[in-house]
Amino acid sequence: MIATAISDAAAPAAISAAGLVKRYGSTTAVDGLDLQIPAGQFFGLLGPNGSGKTTTIHMLATLVKPTEGRVRIGDIDVSQHPVQARRQIGLVFQESALDRTLTVRENLRFAGRLYNLSPATSEQRSAQLLELFDMADRRDKPVATLSGGMRRALDIVRGVLHEPRVLFLDEPTIGLDLPNRRRIWRFIEHLRARTGMTVLLTTHYLEEAYPCDRVCFIRKGKLVDEGQPQSLVAKLGRHILEVEANDLDALRSQLEPDLGDCLVDGDIAFFRYADEDLSTLTRMQTETARLTSAWRVRRPNLNDVFMWISAGKELNS
Amino acid sequence: MIARPIYAVLEREVVRMLRQKTRLVSAMVRPLIWLFVIGTGFGTVIGESRGIPYQTFLVPGVIGMTMLFGAMLAALTTVYDKESGVMRMMIIAPLPHFWIVIAKVLSAALAAVLQALLLMILLALLGYIGAKTDFVLLAVALVFTSLACAGIGMLTASFTRTLDNFAAIMNFVIFPVFFLSGSLYPVQDLPEVLRWVATINPYTYGVDLLKHATSNAGLIATDFSRWTDIAVLVGFTLAAIAISSWRFSRETAYEPMIHVLTGKRS
């Protein structure tokens, strides 16, 4: 589709998927997805609810068998060698993968043993990781007594305890407040810098995907567009015009001939505007002043890309 | 390689068992009630049977009962695990999924053995375990009976979606397995149909082996030879592990489990 496989031809792909399909009865959750994610990349898999993101992660992480297609983690074929593949990956689910009845320390020792880590290694690594989250003093507390943010942090510590080469984060910050979300992102940033691990992220908070090296939008199980966040945003043009009006139809019939198709959300119409020079827009504002109740011009962001893709519209005009 | 993950599951089971004091206390109280209330009650009706008091006959049965309940309840927690974070941790770990089943069976059996040992200390103090006990055979009986009971529990767990119908499991699995064994009466004295059912009940052979081990030099009549008992218990345990593993691998590989674990499919 776009410049994918070529992007980093020298580095071997940490994750590669070819012709990935998952069907559940008559529904197709993932429909012919190709992915090439170079080692060390911070990759965002984005898309509306039900677009197939989680199913894709589960197939990449050996937990769901693809109906068709092939997945490789490094040079390991996931269908043929799921156990070896799981050794290379860490996975943080949308819901916590911890035993609430055990303490923080017991959970991490349990997780470490599942990866054949000696108690000493688990202990030493978890001490370091918990320190990064300021949770060193919580080690002997039962997980059930931790706050949501801390539990999520512990889940991530659990996911990276065995030092995976690839980390899957499925909506890691869902349901958390802003300070906790920031804390988690600082932690991931730190881990990436220190270990060079590949991170595949899905999220609904699109501003969190902005630091990604590359994002890929999927819709109905198909890849719609991908690239650097900045370049995807740039495809929308230089400005986004948001107009509020009571009679949107009248407004659209006036503006669409000049500005092209708009996107409607409630009583707001979103138009794309490619030029840096705003004089045309200013003229239009005066002409439609009697129809509009608000008129806002701003730079586009990933949320706009998401909205345009969710609405099934092309980014390139 | 696999020893450490299995150890992790065993350790978790023991930690949880020691933490759940009520579970441990009721595991001790239940058999003692049977021994002292039912045993005394029926003892007065029956009097001596084949030359021994009914209570003495009941001792192997209540040791078996502790193992049956202990192992069944521990193995059935797999159903809870399926909906919880623990199973998420285990299915992404680098081990073939059938090892999760084996580890759970072993941990349930371990819980049962520990509970049975605790009960036997109490029984020994009360004078119900005589010096003529064959302790080597008793150890063998504890291990294989616990494993078979864990196998029954794991089979039940692998065909059960939720524990909402725990009462049904109690009524249709645990009670029949307990009552239709030689725990309360000699199998050979049962009417033909019940004897036939008891003969296909693997737990019967566990109780029989316990009778061999604690029988005080042949006081309690046994129903089968000790080698038959061991062969049936081992054979059943292996079959139960194989069937449960097959069910479990299908569940993890072909979707239902991951959807239960994550609550959605998109």
C-alpha cells in the first residue's frame, strides 16, 4: 500500500504479519492485514471500536489462531512455535493479569517463575522496575488494595519482567486519570530507551499515539492508512475548520462547493482547508455569518485523522 | 525448564490454602463430624460389623473424604481462574498450555495431601490411627487418591463454564462420587446396580487402598487388590489429564477462553 516494508530494510522486522485473516462464523474480524514492524519501533495500531485491533494483537501474540495468514516474531513462526514466540513477547491486556489475592511481590515472583526466572533475578528486576513507579514500598501489599493506576503499573512491570523483545500494550491507559497515564508513558519511554524493545500499542487516546514512530489505522479489519503521525496529520491539510450551525444543510450547500466534503458530528461540521493563507476562509465566514453560531479554525491532529478514517473517508484529497 | 512454572502454581495453591483459614478449618471439621456424629449414630444402629466398630470402618472413608473435597474444590478454582487475571498470566507464559492443566492437577492434589496429613495427625492424637498402619502404603494411597480426586475435579472444571451452578456440581458430582464408593459401606455388600456404579467410580479404589493401608492387619474388609487399586487410580488420573488438556488447548487456541479473559473480541 504505502511505503511499509522498505522503510527500514536493513533492520530485521520484530513483528511481521502477512495476509492475516480472522473469521468468526460469518463475521470477519481481521481481513487480510499485512504488517512489518522493524525492531525497536514504537508502533501504534489505531482504529474505531470493533475494527479488529485486539483480535490482531491476540493473533500476533499466539493467543488466537489466524484463519489465514502468517505471523512472525523475529524469525519465529508463531503458529508453528507458539511457545518460543511467547518467550519473546510481553503482553499487557486491557484487563489486569494479576492475582488479586496475592501481594505485589508474590505476583511478580509467580510471573517470573512462569518465565523460568530464578527468584533472585525476579526479585532484583522487580525491585528496579517498582522503583521506577515509586512502588517499592508496596511490595508486600495485596494487589486488591492497590489503586487502579498502581495496579496497571504493576501489570506493566509484570509484562516486562522477563525482558521481552516485543511488548504488546492493548489500551494500557484505559480508565486511568491523567497523572497516572503520564506516569505510564514515562515508564514505557524509559524502558524503550534502555532496552530498545519494540512496542506495539493500541489506544483510544490518540494524543498518546503521537510519539509513535509509525501508526497504522485499521477499519473493519483492513488497513486504511499508515505512516508517521505527523505525515498522516499533514495529509489532512494545513487547517481544520469547525463550524457550528442550526441549519447544517444550508451551511453545507454554501461551503462544500469550495471546501469539499465535510464531516458532521452532532451540530458541528468539520472542513479541511489545505492553504496556509486564511483570507478565503475569512471571506466565507462573513458570507455565512447569519447561519453559524461558532466558527473555529485550528491545526489538524491525530483525532481528526481518526475521525476521517472512521467515517470511511480518504485522507488524500 | 518446566519445573519452575509448576512450582509457581504449587506455591500459589499452598499460600492461598494457608491464607484461607476457613477452608482449612472446614476441611478438618467435615470429616470429624462424619466420624463422630454419623459414625457414632450409625454405629449404635449397626453395632459391630464383621467384628469391628462402625467408627473404625469409617476412618479410611473420612480420610478419603478430606482428599476428595480438598482436591475437587482446589481443581474447581480453575473455573474461577479462567475468568481472572491468573489465567491471563498463565496462557501468555512460554509453556505449552497442557502444562497449565497438569500444574493445576498437581497443585490440587498437593492441597488434598496436606489436608489429609493434617487430619491424620488429629486422628492419630485421638487414637484412630493404629500402630499397625502400613505407612508406606498409606503414603502411596494419599498421593494416588489425591491425584485421582484432582483429576475428577479437573474433568468437571474443563466441562464447566461458570461456578454459578456449584450446587449442581455438589449434587451431581461430589456427593455421588462420595456416596457411591466404599467410604460408608463395603462395596461387596451393595445391591448389584449400586455395586456396579461403585466399581466404575475411580474414587472407590482410592478408599479401598486407604483401607489396605490403615486396615490394622486385615481388620477392615477390602474390595480389590492393592495393585488393582493403584492401576485404576493411575490410569484414571492419566486419562483425566489427557481429556482435560485436550479440552483446555481447544479452548485457548480456538477463541472462547481469550474472549472470556478479555471480555470482547474486537
